[in-house]
Amino acid sequence: MSRSLKKGPYVDEKLLKKVGKKLIGDKDPIKTWARSSMITPEMIGFVFAVHNGKNFINVNIVEEMVGHRLGEFSPTRKFIKHGGKLQKAVEKGKPATPAK
């Protein structure tokens, strides 16, 4: 469910203070745990280290990201792969023959 328009977007206040102290183009990441914070135009050009529950993932903010949340660019789950005989055959380059 989206946030009410009369309330405006949620942006963490501490995060805005950190952005205000940094120089534009500074590649030193800004650490944050505020995954639900909205990306604003003031954040363009900065690098954020967004926590995913285990470690920090660097996210370089570009213009197309404005309006999205920081957590969208820091996945919390790691997909390894689906297994099985068919998958091994595909990886080796052999034609996959389904079991009958």
C-alpha cells in the first residue's frame, strides 16, 4: 500500500543530514540502515551503503532511481540456483533430455 499523498514521501532525517554534509561526487559511501527511505533528487551522485540484514551493499544513486526506496537496490535474499540433472546438462552445454 502506498503512502498518502498529503503526508509526502518518507525520507529519514538523519540521512538527509549526512547528505548535506557530503560533497557531490564524493565516492565515500554513506552508511544507512534506512531501507524504507525514499530516494530524493538531493541524493543523486552519492554512494550509499545500504544494509541488507547481513552486510552493506554499495548503491550508486542515479537520476532514474528518484522516487524508489533504498531497499529496492539492496536485495536481502541470495538466489543460488535450481539443481537437478537438467540444470547440470544445460551448464555443460549438452542438449537436455527430459526424464520419461
